Amino acid sequence: QVQLVESGGGLVQAGGSLRLSCAASGRSISSNAMGWFRQAPGKEREVVAAISRSGSSTNYADSVKGRFTISRDNAKNTVYLQMISLKPEDTAVYYCAATPRLLSTMIMGEYIDWGQGTQVTVSS
């Protein structure tokens, strides 16, 4: 069982940037593809980005493509989400999760282990 802890959220003005971190403990996540998700108030949780085991391939939701970048540092057992040009509609709790797949996947049901989330609030 792996524990995932997100950090780096906060309050930022529209157009600003944040970098989220997902620190894993308990075991290595180097054999797992990873993903970032978000859930806005009153809305369903959605996939934001995914990254393969090696970090060589990534996938993004259309709503964040060109603005968000997912990356990983397996030596640090950590996954990141760099967010730029933030919009009020990006406001949500952001979660990271691990899947047993090696390749990136945008299918939420394939993710097994989840973090507790970190709040991102973007003001106008």
C-alpha cells in the first residue's frame, strides 16, 4: 500500500501559476503510471493529466492542454503538476493517484491509490 500526499495548492489570481507536488511513501511508485484529477464544487471528479511509468508519455484533458504539465521524478518518488495561466474554472480540489498500468491512462477506474487532495482556488 502506497500513501500519496499532495501539496502546493493555494489561492492565486487568474493568470497566475502554481506547482503541485504528490509525494509517495510506503513503496516506490516507479512501476506505476500516475495521474492528476480535480473536483470542483458541485461537479464530478475529472481526469486532468496522466503520465507513464517512465515519464516518457503524457495525456491531458482538453481543458488544461497547453497550460498544465505533468512530470515525475522517480528518484524522489514524487509526481508534479505545473499549472500556468490559471483560470477561475480551474478552482477545485486536486488529487493524485496511482494505477498498476505502466502506460498513462485517462480512465479514472484504473486508478487504485489516491491522495487526500489539495485545494486550488483561482480568483478573478
